[in-house]
Amino acid sequence: MDAHVVYATITGNNEDVADIIVSAFKAAGINVKKTEISQTEVDELEHTNIAVIVPYTYDNGSLPDEGLDFFDDLAQADLSGVIYGVAGSGDIYYMSDFGLAVPKFEEQFAKTNGIKGADGVKINLRPDDADEITLNTFVTKLIQKAQK
């Protein structure tokens, strides 16, 4: 089984989130690839069992600028049979805009015929020990869905 984790980061927080997810996949014996969103084509996700996007939310709920093409292309992709999940960091200071990139990417994934494997995860700033547990549970759910 293979997984692909695609992340976008400015502060490094989302790369930390991605690294926790990658470590959880590796611990479960899953072959995993991690790439930065601006260096990744959506069609690469067609060749994996599990796809995870780790976007940050910025400036009043905006998506990462470097991920806009990826986001647009995602709506046109056919990811039939691919299990997907979205997790990302934001800042609760922005209240109702906190982590909005997570549900926005989930909505795009829903257009791909992919299969949602776990509810989206929003992390406040840098992931802490409790967030690591949440992300490990997220990965476990994705793997369980892929094994069905």
C-alpha cells in the first residue's frame, strides 16, 4: 500500500504536520512519499492508495498561493478508489477563518470520486503532543478505510 502526503507551508508548521503523518504511515508499514504542493501534479495522486493534503490557511481564510493551481486541478481529477484526507495548521486567532483550507480541500476532493477516509484535522499553529495523537488517529482511519 502507498500513500502520498502533499504539504504547503510558510512557517514550517505544516511541514511538521506532514512529518507526523509521514511517520505514522511509516510506522504502519505503508510506503509513503512527501512532496511540496508547488512541486506536485495532481495526477500523481492517481497512482497511490491514500492521498493526504496538508494546506495552511492564511489571510482571512485564503488558500496557499503556491497551491492554487493544484487546488484548481484537483477538481478536474479522477481519483476513483483513492482514499483521501486533509489536515492542516492555522491560527485560532482568526476565529471563524481558522483552518478554512481544510474543508475547502475536502470539498475539492469530493469532486474527484475519491473516498473520504477520515474527517479533516485542524491544528492550531505548531503541532503539540495532543495533536500528534490526533494525527496518528487520522492516519489509522485512512489506513483502515484503504484496507476495506
